[in-house]
Amino acid sequence: MNNFLERLWGQRTARRTGLTLAALLGILAIIAVAVRMRDATTAPAGGQSELSKTMAQKTTPPQVPIKVRFIEVPAGTSAADDAFALIKARWIEAPAGTFAADKALSSTNADAAAGFTGILSDKNFRPLIHELEQGKGSEVLGEPEATTLGGRRTQMRATTTEQVVFKLVYQPPSAGTNPIVPQIEPVETGPIIEVTARVLEDGRAIALQAQASLTEFLGYDEAPAGAVGDYVKEINQAVPPLLPRFSVREAPANVKIWDGQTVVLGKLARRETGGYYFLKGKKIQCGDPDYDAHLASAGSKSALPNAQPDDANMELFVFITANLVDSAGNHTHTAAELAFAQTTIPPQ
């Protein structure tokens, strides 16, 4: 009987020991997997592991810091000639997809007189912008910047608001007041740009769509002889015209760049807008062909000292730089990984 009990107890002990070992082996296996996962995701010295980079890219929307510079130089001067020379010295001609080895600007439309769009590498952009900013007569009009998510439309501005008198209007008078009063409206002037930066599938190229504009208040024109403003029935006569003048320069961009490259816009289209007057029963608006013709024939001129009729003699360049960063603000790619971006641009 005792022998039977000893054998039975020995079997139970063996079974208990066997279950304990199996559980222990399972725990060890789980620990080993956890250690391997930790080692795979731990960043080596100097940066992230490839696995952690891939996981971050899949789970975190790409962030795109964008900085824009609006720089103006006098046209028809050595400063403007120097500016174009500096840009053209870095121009990549890209027939049949070939690239010049030591240059980094590519024209995406051949007629530079009608406006051009180009792409600068980082190494060529930095000295170029420094030289332009130091040039005689150059002026930085604004440097707006923002960080946006890939694919999201972003508007940046470096503007001021000016109170502009557009015309004279009738206002029911109170005792001792003049029924004709100025109509004053706020006008936003300065640089504005709208940008959408979409990160392409390779994770290194950015499809950039942008619309840049610069609005400037030039002052007031002097109306030609015989010109009148709106007719006011309450006083049964026309009021004198007021002629504010604005210059609007604008240009679009729709290009693909590598991470860290800069888009440059030049020769922006220019138009004018502003007040209007009536002459011999015809309404003539600022910007119409007849508007300046009548002013010139009547010997009219801008009436305010802050007016700048030679605004058209300033060349405006817009530089748009886009980078890719992670959620911590670190650059997604190293300089070594983007070495090709110093001499090439993505297929357009």
C-alpha cells in the first residue's frame, strides 16, 4: 500500500513539475519575442531604425514646413540684371530628361518674358538668396512660413491693413454736417501665398501647387478735366471722383520638387485695379485701356506723395522652400540620402 502511494505521489509530482516547466518555457518565449521587438525598434547611434521609420511614416501624416520669401529688386538696373544672372547661372536645362551636373535651376516654361518657374537645390539656393538680399536696392517684402500636413491647403501672409477712401457717398445729414462723406474701406496689402504640398509615394518628392500674389497701394490718381464720380440724386449732382490705385502681381506654380528644394517664381504677371470715373457719360475703371490714356492726355498725375507710378519697374522674385519632417520636427531624410537632389529634379 505504501509503495502504491509513493508511486502515485511521484507521478503527481512529475505532472506538477511538467506543467510548471511548460509555463516557464512559454514565459521565456514571450520575453524573447519582446526583446527582439525592442531591439528592432530601438534607434541605433545616430538615428532611427528602418523599422521605426517605416512604422512612423505609415501611422503619422507627413509634415511639411514651408518658408516663402518675397524679394524685390529694381528692374532695368544692374541689380535686376545681376539677379537674373545669378538665377540663370544655376539653371538646369533639362531636354530629354538630362541634367547639368553643376547647376540646380530648371525652367518649366520657356518664355521667361511671360513669367518663369524654376527649381533650386539647397546648396545653390542659400548663397543665391544671400546675394539677392545684399544687392543694391533690394528689399525683402515678406517671409511668411508655416508647417502643414501633406495634402492640406495652407495660406500664408505678411500683410498690413490700410484704410483707403474709395469714393464720396451721400449720408443723411444731421444739424451742421455735410451730407457728402468719404467711404473708407480696409484693404489688405502685402504678400499672400496659398500652397498645397502633397508628399508622393516615394516619400522623397513633393507635388507643390501654389498661388503667390503681392498687392500694393500706390496712392491716388488725379482725375482728368471733366471727369465726375457717382451721381447723387439727393443733391441732384455728381460728386468728385476719388481714384485709388492698386498694383497686383501674381503667379501660379504647379511643380514637383525633392525634399529640401526651392521653387522660384519670376516675371510675375501684373495688373492694376482701383477707382473709376465718368467722362462724357462713359464709366472708366482703373485697369481699363482708356483709364491711363485719359490721365496722360489731360496731364494728370498721382496726387499723393506715397504714390509709386514706377512700381512696374520693380522685379519681384518669390522663393518657396519645402521640407519633410517627422512629428518631432526632425528631418525625414539625411543630407546623404538626398545627395541626388543637388543636381536633379523629379519628373514633372
